[in-house]
Amino acid sequence: MSTYRLSQLKTLESEAIHIIREVVAELEHPALLFSGGKDSAVMLRLAEKAFWPARVPFPLLHVDTGHNFDEVIDFRDRRAAEVGAPLIVASVVDALERGFVTEPPDGTRNRIQTPVLLEAIEKEGFTAVFGGARRDEDKARAKERVYSFRDEFGQWDPKNQRPELWDLYNGRVHPGESIRVFPLSNWTELDIWQYVAQDGVELPSIYFAHEREVFDRGGMLFGVHEYCRPRGEPTSVQRVRYRTVGDASLTAAVRSEATTVQQIIDEVSVSRITERGATRGDDKFSAAAMEDRKREGYF
């Protein structure tokens, strides 16, 4: 009798690779959303493994608001070049210049990412787009399917989703419709970091503790940045790191001394708040902020 069993990480890895391969087999023109953040970096590594020794057979897509951290954009460009996959950048700045979207009065751009993303999906003809969302991040994401059906307007209706029995996924779409696919749905933040440690996944330096000029706004520490300036709040230099990476104008840091992956694992293992809950200002607009954006077409 065989006693061979996969570890938790190997089980999650196998499930994610299976999902990625299923999408490529079922849907003719997929893309992988790649921002340079930790979840998309892990997803890209899984895609490499899924098709090795061949190249990743789909392009990478980034909706670039122009308010990014330089370290993350440098990492994004370098990894795309190393993998050899085309990098498609859907620019919010370009959309603003064309008058396609209008910048909100507060100067933040996360809300106007959605129409730019939907335009890129339509323009490129993507039938499926991989995203790095996980169910532990937010209650709106907790009720997502792995294959998230989107209608011809790119919108998500939680009542109009398909059953997923075991590892059977329905990728059938009509013209104009698409599927958002979340291979990391069942992972947690701790799983991500343990996989980074196990597989040696490289990440931007911003995830590790470093000294940065910051200010406190609403109980969160924001780094002083070209697109994020204090409005009368005092600044100080503190040792911080970022648990998640988004726009510099909306993503806060946390105090930390963790300079290694193992130290971050030790930190995350005792945390009682998700990385989005602790550091993402765009989720503070309302209790249903994430669900509202998902219904509009966001990930």
C-alpha cells in the first residue's frame, strides 16, 4: 500500500499548475496579469513550471496607473524579459490623455483601472485572464470561483457563476465574454511566503524591511512619494516593509525588522489581519469597496 502524500505546498502547487494548463487547453487566448507583486511573481513561476521546458505560452498584462513604486516596475520589466513572454502595458496615463477616463478629485487612480483593463481585454481579444487574487484577502474574493465568469461588459455577478465540482472547470464563453482565473484562490499569505522560501522566488526589495520616510494617515503608514505627499502630517524615517504592492498613493507600509523571507514568515504567521486590510487605502472607501469594484469589472 502506497504511503506517498504531497505536502500542503505541493498540493497547492499541483492544483495551480493544473488550473493554468486547463485554461490553456480550453481557452484560445489567455493572458497573465503581472504587476511585479508577490502573488503575480509566484503565479509566473507556476506558469513557468506548467510548460517547462517550453516558454510561457501567453503574454503578461499590467494595468499601469503611473503611480507605481519604481522598485516594482523595474522588477516587472526584468522578470518579463527573463521569462521571454511579451509584456503588454495598459496605461492609465494614456487613457487619461485620450479622455477615456477622468482622474478622481483625490488624485488616486485605482478606481479608473477597471475601464482600462476592460479596454485592453477587448482590444487584445483575451478570452481568459489569470489573476493573483486569493480568497483570504477580502470577503468579496472569498466567494469567488476559480473560473470567474464575466459577461460581455466584463462585469461580475456573484449569482451568475458556474458550479465547480472537484477540479472540473467550465470555460465556455460566447463572443465578448471572458473568464478571470484565480489559480491561487486556495492559498493564504503565509502559503505564498512559504512557497517563496521553498522555491527561491525572487521578489522586489520593497517587500523586505528598509528605512523609508513615512507619515501616518488614518492609522496607516504611507511612504513619502511623488504621488503621495503629507497633508500636514509629520514625517519620520522608520524601518518598514510592504505586505502588498499597489499604487504608491494608496498602499501603506508596516513597521518591520524582517529582512529575510524566514523572518517575514515568522511575522505573517502571527498576524491577525490580512495584508489588504492592514495596508490598502483603496479598500477603506466603504465596507463593500472590493465587491463594488469587482461588479464593475475589477479583479
